[in-house]
Amino acid sequence: MTPRQRQRAIRGSLYVLLIAAVAAALLFADWASIQRNFFRWDIAVEMFPEVLTRFAVNTLIYTLVAFVLGLVLALILALMRLSPVGPYRWVATAYVEFFRSVPALVTILLVNFGIPLAFGRRVPGGLLGIAAVGLGIVAAAYMAETIRAGIEAVPRGQMEAARSLGMRPSQAMFSIILPQAFRIIIPPLTNEFVLLIKDTSLLFVVGTTPLTRELTKFGRDTMQTLGNATPMVVAAFIYLVITLPLTYLVRRLEKRGARGR
Amino acid sequence: MAVDRTAPPIQIIGLGKKFGELEVLKGIDMQVNAGEVVCVIGPSGSGKSTLLRCVNRLEEPTSGRILIEGVDMTDPDVDIDRLRTRIGMVFQHFNLFPHLTVLDNLTIAQRKVLKRSKHEAREIAVANLERVGLIDKIDEYPNRLSGGQQQRVAIARALSMKPDMMLFDEPTSALDPELIGEVLDVMRRLAQDGMTMMVVTHEMGFAREVADRVVFMDGGVIVEEGPPKDVLSNPKHERTRRFLSMIL
Ligand SMILES: Nc1ncnc2c1ncn2[C@@H]1O[C@H](COP(=O)(O)OP(=O)(O)O)[C@@H](O)[C@H]1O
Ligand SMILES: [Mg+2]
């Protein structure tokens, strides 16, 4: 066999394998049961519009507050990691390492149960506050590294040009370096936003009320009430509708960035 | 910090610079007087850029002093940012701000550092763009310009601070040969207008024609300096002769 023939044979058998797998699935799965338990049109329809107007909106609001707080915190951490003052660097490094190593769930629980014990008061803002602080703390650890990488990707000459024009280090950082750094890191930051959307599903552990639930909790509650998995499928579908355009956007931006350089 | 306009713009006294163990500048003494154009030449790695960068303290000198209009640049208590506005700097790789338009490149430091009004900063920017012949590019972004145009914008940006002196670090070395002329033309006119200039360059034609003095550096010391016709046409030192024969 020539290499080309061999390649063809491999391709062919891959197709055969795929078709066999699909056929087996079609043959052995209980399609009536799947349809009955996962794809009940009447149940799905019944969930609208609340699943969108309330629960998808809740998910997005939790994501947004966590992202904004996380971003501010991340910027501070990134600047600390680049600081000439040792202790700032150490604190920031410890923070990043800690919160990247600990499950987000643990951090959320620590915030929810630990803060009242440590400070004698709950996080303000109810679940929204927990979302912002708990998820924001975690997101900040990841985004701090992203921002630092972005700052370091800006050529050194930019800082030198800014300083030679008489700008103070902070002026140069905020009006020259950071605008360029953020342009570089829009794709990874968008990725972080997508991860955060999914992480809001962890918020159920701190307890929710019927109106403050996000998508996953709402889907799960409805699933358990009805004894049918359709609500979870609807929830999954909505996640998909929200995140797919974002991931597509990231890919577009990354391509453009790659071409721009 | 009284700026003494009668003091020479740049006075370098016993300047030394080490990068770790590497001694790059070994006691440089030189002076640039008001309105003078001094070209610094020398082989690659001889410390020309380091010397220039020490003048506005982009590099910290290890020893010696630098007086800018009589003010000690190396004094830790000096308002370095204020002093830097007196010194324009032009880099080999232009270092324009790519996220800003040409106009904003020229106004941002005027606004943020000198606190000029938006209107005044714009007027000054326009005047300097006309000076370098690029007024029609005022709203472009830097990446839409040729290398020569970018370097002219960089010169206009430095001039917009109304500095008393200009430092050039191989301003044409990153340019395609056909774009070098337009940048040298701008610099030549700047010299005619009486700007004090310290220019690191490999353009011997420019040095011969425009420089009042040429300084030849090698191995972190000044080997020879004097009028261009002496240093370039009739060098006293063997090292200068060898360098000139290599690049000509
Ligand atoms: N930031 C730095 N760290 C370490 N070494 C440096 C640094 N900058 C320059 N050097 C070294 O100093 C020497 C002189 O460099 P430079 O001033 O750029 O020379 P020139 O401009 O004459 O080519 C070179 O050997 C260079 O490698
Ligand atoms: Mg150099």
C-alpha cells in the first residue's frame, strides 16, 4: 500500500466505526423513553418566559457583578505582582496561588459561612453579594495572571516613550500601557466570562429563594418537582445560547489578533 | 529647582554605568552647548544608547553626574518627570502609541503632564505636524503610516512638549533606505532652527553636514571628539580610522 492508500483506508475505517456507533445508539437506546423524559415539549413551553426573564437574567447578573468585582481586584493584583516592592508581590502571588488551587465551591462556602463569623456581619446584597465576592475572588485570581501577561506583552519602549515625555509611572500605566494590554487580552477575558457564567451554578450551595435562583438551580428544582429531565435540557440549551456566541467571538478576536501582529 | 538657561543644556561629568559586572560607560565627560548639534558615533555595543539614555535617566547612572540646564539629573530628590519634559527623546523604533491617533500621540503628554488646555495642545500639535510635513495624517493611527512618517510623527510628538533639547538614538536605523532622507531632512531643519541636539547615528553624511561636533565612542569611553571635518576626515586615532573605514 502506498502511504496515500493507507491514509484512505484509515479514513474509511474511521467512518465505518462512527456509523456503527451511531447505529448501535439508535438501535439500543429507548427513544420513546428519552423523548418522554428529556424532551417534553409541553414542559419546556411551560417554563417560558420565566426561565429567560428571571432565571437566565439572574445568571447573567451574578456573572456580571462577579466579573466586574473580579476585574477590579485582578487589576490591583496584577499591578501588585509587577510592583518593585517585595511584600506586594508576595501577597499577590500567594493570593493567586491560593485561589487557583482551591475549588470555587470551597471559596464560596468560606465567603458565605466564614465572613459572618470573622466580621460579625453577612456579606451585603444577599446572594448577589455572595456571587460578587465569592465568585469575584476566584475569577480575580485567574484574571490577575491574564492582565499581568497582557501588561508584559506591551513592548518596553512604550513605557520608555511615555516616561521620556514626563509622564509619571502611574500616568504611563493607565493611559499608555493598560489600554494596549487590555486590547491584547480581550479574548482570554471573554473566556473567563464564559467560565464565570457556568460557575454561577455553584451558588446554590449557599441557599437560594425561589426568585433569586439562577438557571441550574431553577432547572434542577423543576426537574425534581416534575420528575422529568426536560427542565435541565432547557437550562443547558439556554447556557449554550448565551455562551456559544461568546466563544465564537473569542475565536474571531483571536484570529484578528494573530493577523494583526 | 531653578533652571539656569545660561548653563549648558547638557553637561556629563565622569559618567559611569555598569549592568551587573559589565562596565558599559567608563567615565564619560562631555558637554552640549545651547544650539549645538553633537553627533555620537561608534561601533555597535560601544555604549552610545546607554549614554543617551542616561541623559534623561531612562538608565540609572552608576557614577558621575548629569546636569541638565545646571540641574543635577542624578540627584535623587530632583523632579525627574518635570525635567524630562525639557528633553525630547526620539527612539530607533519610534515607540509611537499604537492605540492613539497621531493627534492624540502629540497631545496626551501635553494634556496630562503640562496640563495644557485641549485647545492649546491641539494648536501646538498642528503646528508641529506641519513642521514635519504630516498635517494630513493627523487623524490616522500609527500603524497606517510608513516607518519614515512614524519617525517624523515621533519627532513632532517630542517637539510638542516644547523641549529645550532633543536626543536621537539612531533615528533612521530601523528605516528602509528610501525613507531615511525624509527623517534626516526634518532633523536638518530642526538644527537650522537652533535646536540643541545630541544624535547617535551611523549617517556620516548627516554628521559631516549638520554636526557642530562629532564624538567617537568605543568600549565605553570617548576616544576622540571635535569638528566633523577633523574627526571624520582626518581622525587622530587609529580606532577612529578603523571604524570609519569599516562603515564607509
Ligand atoms: N539593559 C541592559 N542590561 C544589560 N546589558 C545591557 C543593557 N543595555 C545595554 N547593555 C549592554 O551594554 C553594552 C552597550 O550597549 P548600547 O549602549 O546599546 O550600545 P550601542 O548603542 O553603542 O550599540 C552592550 O554590550 C549591551 O549588551
Ligand atoms: Mg544603540
